[in-house]
Amino acid sequence: MRANARNWYDDEMARAADPNEEVAAVAAANPDVLIPFASIDPAKGRRAVLEAQRLIGEHGVRGFKFHPNLQAFFPDDEAVYPLYEVIAEAGLPALFHSGHSGIGTGVPGGGGLRLKYSNPMCLDDVAADFPSLQIVLAHPSFPWQDEAISICLHKDNVWIDLSGWSPKYFPPQLVQYANTQLRHKVLFGSDFPLITPERWLADFEQASFKDEVRPLVLKENAVRLLGLG
């Protein structure tokens, strides 16, 4: 079985164009390879809560993706908590972009994006206040990798995915903990089309992951997180 989470970003600066309903429909037509994740702009407030309920109840959405840089919000803002409550009550995961953003890199003013929103420490309060909510920190969290590792060690409901970077460039402490204390909490991800799965897997094969850890990262941890077993 191969499963991919597919989503778009719902925000006023959105570059992508697939509405959540279309993502859900494509996933429903290809359930053996696709799992639908939705994106909702937290700034919608009560409308965001209602939209999440509708997407879960009517469209079978299986998770939610947030991009604090693009959506310009701090994840620990309690105004967003009602939205997290809906996701937690449904038993679904919430994935958050963390660390540096390739979007805006090298353009004047970073394209208006502010990196402060993607510090993983902003999710420590969320993990504490919603212990049943499974939280995924997307990407190696440069320049806050140690913070991400600490949160993932401390909070049993926090995970780290490895998308967005080639494994050849992973911070050494990330590989170290993936091989040891966090071996059951680290997840495969490529960030296609920026990195193809083929390239990511080829570089992963050359990286310093233990043989017994590789199947955990590539499949088994995600099976537990997504309830696929």
C-alpha cells in the first residue's frame, strides 16, 4: 500500500488552486493511494470551525494542514483553539509547516512572509492543551531543529516528518534521534513536486539511518498515526 496526503493551502496568499472538496473527491476515487488532508485559514474564525466539521462529516477528510507563514498566525493563538477542538474530537491529525520557508526565499522582503510564525515552540502549548490531538511538525525545523526534537521527546502526541529536504542535508541531531529515542515518531515525506519521491528515497538510502529504523520511517509510523493498521 502506498498512501499520500494531498492538500492545498487556504489563505489569502494562496498560490495553489485545488479546493478542499476537489482534493477529497480525488482521494475518494483513489483510496488505495491517497488520503485527503484539508487546509483552512484560521482567520475565518467560526466559519473555519463550521468548514472543518463539514469537510470531516461530508467529505471524509482525514487530516488538516496549516502553514503559519503563509496564513500569518501563531499556532498557539487561543483564537484558533475551537478549530483544534473539532480536529481533536474527530481523532484526526494536524500537520504544521515548521522552520524555514522555501516560499519567499531570496525575494525582496521574503515575499512578505514572516518566519517567526513557524517556530515549532509555538506548538508546545497546543500539544499540552490538546493531548489527544496528534501534531506533525512538517520538515526539518531549521533553524529550530533542537526545539522540534525537544517538543517531540516531551509530548507523546507530537511527530516529525522529513519532507522538504533531501536526507543528505538533514541536521545530524535529527538523524541521531530518528535512530534512537524518536524512531517511532518520525515520518517519510518528500514535498513533491519540490523534491520527487524517487530522489528523496535515493538520498535516504545513502543517509545514516539504521536498517531497522528505515521501515518505521517509510511506512510503519504513518500507519499508526493515520490509523491504517
